[in-house]
Amino acid sequence: MKNRIRLSEARTVDEAFDQAEHAFDFSGGVLCLDFVNTVSGSRVHPAERLRSHRDLLSWARQARVLAEGEIRRLSDEAERRPGDAAKMLGEALRLREALFRIFAARVDLRAPDPADLAFANASLSRTLVHQRIVKTPEGFAWAWADDAGALDRVVWPVIRSAADLLTSPDLRHVRRCAGTTCDWLFIDRSRNHTRRWCDMESCGNRAKARRYYERHRAHAKAPNLAD
């Protein structure tokens, strides 16, 4: 009996690990930048966080762009159509990288690559056909069509968010993290628009620690004029 209990406990632990989710960061300030930031590290040395369609749904749940019921339906649909789910994930990653390059070009005061802009516009055209105007108690609002079979439903709000940001005054406040190993983007809403880090507790503190180390190393190497 004791052995059976231990085996059962082991299976429970294994299942918990199988179901473990990556905790995504949402410091971008707007949905589309949070999506762009689903790569940890830099684009030169990336750590991919969207390695499966399930990861994509996990991000959508944490970002609260889909309700739990929608996520369950899309998860079931992905299991029924694994080939389509894999293709959709590839398209989502292609969209993410195109958006990164478009916004990064804006940060660097460069024109975006026409191919990236064309891809974003094509994605926007496919997305807008799913938007509806619905009646609300306060008046009217935008809503998404209820299409349970649309595996790309996850990225519809991302594409709309990117279009809204690109045509918004907030675009001039988009920044890239100053960390040497980070390419995350964010909207600088600080009072004087002087924010440099995606997150002070991670990249900011690492930069401070690196400067402290370099100062002390330089001081240690400096000749002692008193000798």
C-alpha cells in the first residue's frame, strides 16, 4: 500500500510538471509589445517562450485576451488539428518578429522594412473581418466574432493592438530596454520619459551591479601614487 501511495504521488508530481506554465512578463505597457516580448534575452541569443500552441494559449490566458472557455475550445481544436495548430504557431512567431522589427525601427528612427509592413497589413486585413460592433449597457463597443474553430483567434487582439499603437501618439514613447542582453520593448510612461529598462528589478539591477563591479575593478588596477 505504501508503495502504491508513493507511485500515485509521483504521478501527481509528474502531471504537475507537465502542466507547468511559463510565467510571462507584461511590462511592455500594451498588448502587442507584451507579445513581442515573448522572447527572453536578445534576438541575437534568444530564449523562445512560445514553443508550442499550448504555450501560445498560456500566454493568451495570462494576458487575459481570451476567456477560459475560449481557451478550452481552442485547446480542443488544436488537439484535433495538430498540423494546423503548428502552422498557426509558425505564423504567430512570424508576426511577432515582424512587429518587433517594425517597432525597433521606430525606436532607431529608421523606416521599417516594406516586407514587414506588408506582412503586418495583410495580417490586419484578415483580422478586421472578425470584428463586430455590439450593443452594451453603455452604448456600443468593439467585439470579436465567436468563431471557436479559428486557431488564429489568439493573435487577433495582438494585431489590432499593434495597429492602434502604430497610429497613436504613444508610438513616440516606445523604447527598447538598455540592457546589453535584452531586446524587450515597452512604452515609456514615466513622468519625464526617461525610463531605460524593461524592468528595474531585472535588467536595471544587473546593469547597476555590472557598473559597480567595473568601477571596483578599475580602482583595484589603478596604480597607488603613494608608493
